[in-house]
Amino acid sequence: MEKGALLGFIADRFGLKRSSVDSMLPFMRAAGLLLEVRRGVFTATPAAKAWLRSGSDIDFIRILHANMKFVGELIRAAKGNVPRNDVYREGITYGLNKDKVRWLTAFMVESGLLIETSWSSVQATATGLRLIETLPLAEPHLPEAAAELDLSPGLEQTTSGAPAEPHKLSLIVEALTRSSVDPGADGAAPGAAFEVHIESAFRHMGFRAQRISGSGDTDILVQWYDGNGSLRTAIVDGKSTSSGRVTHSNVSDVAIDMHKEKRSAEYVAIIGPAFSGDTIKNMAKRKQWALVTADELGQVVSSAEALGLRPADVGMLFEAPDGLSRLAGLIDTRQRELDILSLVISRLKTESETEEAVSARDVSLIERGSPLAPNIGELLDTFRMFDRLDLDIVRSIEDVQDPRYATYRIGDARSAAKRLRAIATSIERGL
């Protein structure tokens, strides 16, 4: 089947944008599902035909494993409950970057071979474990590469022997974790230090946060304006336990309901080191409480700092039962936007050496085999972002009716970055 007819059929049949369908083709070929028999003409591979005959979804995963790196090996890496960063670090040793491993991890969750045990951790399911017993699994072939892993925004680790310079963000994150398992931390009354550090975390992200912690009242009151300008209110119950686990016996649903009514709050969050047992989880589900670990809150604070998330964005963590998962998706999206921005600048800089102007369409074709493989829509959004930030970042060379073919060259991007940094510094100085 010719490429145009194939992609046009997919777009019409599934109601997709043609640019989205175009971005599928490199994946379908790399996954061993399509074969180009001659220029612009494709057929399904024997493996793909066999999968269609079997009707087994697991056979699709087996084909991916046979043609792509770190598929079955990813499930093996998550045999136990592991942080996502450990999975990313393992993927690097197979020659993949963090974005590719993040995509594969999300795909494995959607496939039911991994589950999200928390916002920041995953674990193989019983089906996943049975599957990898039938697969030949490769061993890492880049043992030195793991040290190059770029961790999640704001969670970078130092690789030198000297400790990093302490700063406010790292102190907040460290204090949250430490005080969550030490009720008497900082020489304060039981649980008081943890409440103070929760208050600091939300204030650092731009929320109105007030520690109350009185008899018959909530521990912390948190308020913010949502995207529509409406004031939202949440109460937060901080639970510091030396056992490292919060169970249903540590929480009074009657008291929390009273606190919620007293403060006219819409949301409730319980923050602790970890949560143990189905009883508290079922209670939280029934009552629409958000259960957030201290580590998860620390990662949210770090991501909010690195990506400039607003309280209106971060506030979704209070929206039970899936607020944290949706926030994680937003964080991934924002990080991808920044990664694509860097990719476009790099491509424009490379093309400037030959005095070539490039369009969004050009960049999509050049980078379709890259780990990011941005589609046309994402690239057009990036060029529009340049216009909003500073017209000197890129220069328009030829403006045409179809923005996909408008061409650009890199401008005084370094100077523009310095101006934007100076503006940001001035804003922060005034706060």
C-alpha cells in the first residue's frame, strides 16, 4: 500500500490529524510492524500478520520486545516496587534516554504490565512477570552511561565528592522527608515540625498556606486561585510516624469531616511518609481524600520550581482520586515542551552554519528519528512560544499562509535568554 493512501486511511478511520498519523510511521517501522518494500510502498511484516491472526495483545508486546530496546527488560527492572528514576537510570544502561524510557514506562502501564504504586513508583504486575519468563532478556551494554542520567526536574544529584550548596528548595525537600518519620524533629512538639515543613512547601509553590494545628481544627489550611480565578480551599492533615507508615488508626474521619466543614473546604489531603493497608485507602477513596507521601510532595515542589508551575496547576494534586497522576502527566508534558524548545534551538543553530532557513515541517522530518520525534503541532506551538517570549530568539525569513512552511533562522538567542533571565530575577527580587 502506498504511504499516502495508508496514512490517509488511518487518519479518516480513527479521526486523527494527519500530522499525528505521520509521526506514527517511524515507530511502526522500528517496532517491526511495517516494512517498506519499495520507496513509499509498505506492507505488514510477517510478525504483524501473525499477531493479527492470533488476536493476542501479548503478541504485540512480544513483537516490540524483539525489535526495540528495553521492553521486557523494563518489566524486569520493576520486579519490585521501584522509583521511576531507578527505571530511567536502568534504561540509560541500554542506550535509551530518559524521554524514551518514560514513554515506554507509560506504555507498559497502559498495557497492564506495570502498575503505578504511587505517583513516583511503579511495579510489574503478575501478567508482566509471567510474560518476561517467556522472553530472552538482554543485559546492559553501556555500564558507564547510568551516571549520565538526567533526573527529573529539580531532583538532580551531584556527582562530585563535595556536597551541593544548600538552598531553600533542597532544604524544604529534605526537611519534609526527615520530619515525616521523626515526630519530634527539630526539638518541636510531636508532629509540629512536619506541619511547619508542609506549610513551607506549599508557600514555596505560591499557595496561601497557614499552619493552624489547634484543638478541633485542621493542621494546615491551603488556598489558591484556580485557572478561572475562583478561590479554592483545602485542609491538610500531616501525619508524622516513626514507623514510616500511616494506617487507618492514625486518622479520624469524623474529625477531618468537622475540620472540612469548619473551614468550608472543598478538598482534603493527608500527607505522611507512606500509607499502609487497604482500610485507609478505601476510606480515602470513599471520602475523596488525596493521600500524598512526603516524598511525592517533595517531588512536586521540585518540579514546580523547575517548570514554573502555578498553584492553579499544582492544585490538581488535591483532586482525588487521580489528581497526582494527572499532575504527573502535566509535569511530563511541560518537560517535553522544554525539551522540544531546546531541540529546535539546536537544530536552528546547526542549520545556521550553512545559512539555511528551516520550517516546522523541515524540523519534523529531520527529527522524526530522534528520541523526541516532535510532531508538527508541537513544533508550531514552540515557534509561537518564541514569538511570545522574545522576537529576537528566532527570525522569520519567509512568512507564508500555511505556518508549517514558514521558515526561520536563529536570532540573538543567547542575548534574548539573558534578557529573560534578568526579567525573571527582577520579578523574584520584588516578591
